Amino acid sequence: MNLSEILNELGEDRENYYNAVSPPILQTSNFAFRDVASLRTAMQDEYRWNLYTRGNNPTVTILRKKIAALDQAEDALILSSGIAAVFLSVFANVKQGDHVVSVARPYPWTDKMFQNLLPRFGVTATMIDGTQIRNWENALQPDTKIFFLESPNSLTFELQDLEAISKLAQSRGILTIIDNSYCSPLYQQPLSYGIDLSVQTATKYLSGHSDVVAGVITGSSEMIARMFRSDFMNVGAIVSPFNAWLMLRSLRTLEIRLERIANSTERVAAFVESHPRIERIFYPFSESFAQVRLARKQMKRAPGLFSAVLKSGSVSQVEKFCNSLKHFLMAVSWGGHESLIFPSCARIESGKFDPSDFNHRLIRFYIGLEDPDLLIGDIGQALAQLHSS
């Protein structure tokens, strides 16, 4: 289906809501029925009917259709956060005694789920360097049920070979799940490589305005329906109709926002990489990136994020650079209209700063919708204030 048709037309049956150009926000918790027979039918299968907004809501249903189509999936679930989507996709597919293989150093709350939460239910996880297929093979156990991928991750951007891993998983009857937040469905479509479930934090590009927190899961109708009818309904981590409507609004500009962001990121990353006060950068489409060939094979473009390591021997120099920026906000998250930085040293106490550890000198940049020349000039003036190491 044409991308423009998905973003602007799919699921929008305007004759059902007074031919309004913009879909309505059906901000209701409940739905009424004319007779007992109709109520009984809806209660027998909430997946197919509007009974209670904890399950289905017409505004959310429009969004589900669009999100599924973007991922070339059969169906989708919309949840209240990205980590809710990650949790549900895993929790719905394991039981006591099962084993999961996951990439090491995923999103921190994903890591906590594997390390702290799931072991309470008798589910174990092995965290591996996912860049080599042999590491997935070596981590296999008789009770392995899931391979969890994050490609690329959102700090140093390691990738996994989606096609090779999905083939290995299929040969062993293992479910594959990927966090595809970095690329969005526009720049990487994991299901086309054989991945079973794709999850994303819709807070990022899909919403794009830093005013919504949401998550999505896409996959086959069979898997989505099974998760809906049990775990999704029990967990109750639903998106509100208003937030779903905000996401529908945001999808109208998704393509042009990502194109602007990707173009600007290429320019800004090239400037940063060439600067004498930068030791190295991590950016999937940089020729210096170790997995650039795989990135170009699996990804259409590399939007928004890259990280840089400052040539600096002290935390004060790292902080001085960050504090000197005038057109970047300092914050977590990314994917909105505003450009951001996140210094890794914020995760550690100043007294524990280790200049020999490049992670302590690493700064993640997110490039938003501002003029790239403005951002380049801002980075240049902040770097110029640092003394040579």
C-alpha cells in the first residue's frame, strides 16, 4: 500500500463520522447496546467489538490499522508506553522455566525487565553481544523461547543481522522480537526479514512532538489477537483516545519530518566527526562505523541519533561543552521536533568519572527540525571553548 495512503487515508471511514476530515476523539470509557443479544456478542470477543475502552476504542482502531500497515504487519496493539509494549511482547510469550536470549545493554528498563522482573516469575535471560550470529547459537538452551533484538540500540548503535537471526530462530521454533524504535517503520521493516514481532516507543518519531507517551507492537493477526485476549486486557496498559488522536495527527507529517531529520543528521554528524576535539562518533551510516555495510543493507536511512566521544580528560570539560550549547536541550528521550543532547556522565557521580572509559566522555545527540547550520554553529562554538587535551 502507498505510504501516503496509509498516513492520510487508511482506516478513515469518514462517512461513519459525519464526513469530518479529521477523525473524532471518542473519549469514552464505555459503549452501550440496544439489546441483550448485542451485548452478549460483544462480551464474547472484545477483540472484535467495542465494549470497553480498556480493549477497543474506534479512535485507537484507526491508529492500529495505520501502524500495522506501516510495518507491513497484519495487526497492531497500541499501549501506554514503549516499555509497556516491550514488556507485553515478552511476558505474553513466556512461562515459568523459559529462557530468553537478549542483546546486552538494551534500553535500561528492558534490561531491568530481564534482570530483575522476569526472574521473579521463573524466566531467565542470557545477555549477549548480538553483533555475531555465533553468539546467538552459543546462548541457546533447550528451553529458549525468545530472541530479543534491539537494532540499532540508541546509544552506540550496535546492529544485529535480522535475516540470519530470524532464520536461526525459525529453525529452532524460537520467537523473535525486535525493538525497532531507532529506525521507525519508514527506515527499517524487521518483519520483512522474518522477525515475528516489532515493538517501538511511539513516544519518539511516530508521535514526534514530545507531547505523547505510547508504544506499539506489530505482528501477525494470530499473535496480536492472542496477546489482546489475555495479557493485553489483563495488564491494562492502554493508550487514551486523545493520545491516539494526537498520534494520528502526527502521522500526517511523519515522512517529511523524518526526511528533514535524516538529512540534517547526516550534515551535523559529518561536522562533528571531522572536528579535532572529537575522538570518534557512533553513527550507523558513517564510513567509520564498524557495521556500516549491515546498516546500509537493513536500513533505508539513519535518522536523528548519533553519539560522539569528546577528547577530554575531565568531567568538567564534558560538562562545560554541554552547558555551553545554546540550541540543544539537555534531556532524555528523543524523536520530537527539538534537538537534544544526553551526556553519559550524567549517569555517574562526578567523583567516579574515568577519562580512560570513553563511555564517560560520550554524548548522545538528537537532531530535530531546526536549521542544521544553526546546530552546527552551536556545536562549533561549544567545542571551541574547550582547551586541548
